[in-house]
Amino acid sequence: MAKKGRRKHIPQRTCVVCRRIFPKREVNRIVRSPEGEVHYDPTGKAPGRGAYLCNDIACWEKAVTGNFLDRALKTKLTPAQRAALQEELERRKALPGQTSRSG
């Protein structure tokens, strides 16, 4: 008897701004390390509490300027941490093919 083919489980993550669900590989992780540092985690494997953002530039802008990340990471972002995330946002804006969903 042949085994039935089972599809591999794909982890899902929710964007903290737009609340849309994506496969984990398609979202960006912002992490609060055990030492309290907040930074972009390109590998998605850094230790600490994570919050996920989709690739939509509007979501990044709201996350950097609003309190979405404060709430998700259970901390108050410092101006320096916000500035570092703003730099990442500016880098993303310069990349071709970045989306900006209206609405």
C-alpha cells in the first residue's frame, strides 16, 4: 500500500500592521533581543521576541511611526531604534519592485 502524499506544513505569520497572513518566508522579522535591543532580523532566527511585517511599504511606514511594534514587542522603542528601522525602510523604498498597497 502506498502512503498518501502529505503536504509539508508551512508556518504562517501575521503582519502586525495590516493583519494579513503570509507564509513565514515572505514576511520580515523585527526582533527585541533578550538584552532589549530592537532590530531588523533578516535571517528570522535571532533569539528574542519577534514581530512580523509584510513587504508593503505602507505597513513599514506605519510600523516605524506608530506604536504597532511597541505593542507587538512589548517594549517602548527608543528614538535610536526607530531611526535604525527608518533607515531599513528607506533602503526598502529604494529597491525596485516594492509594493505600496493603498487602503
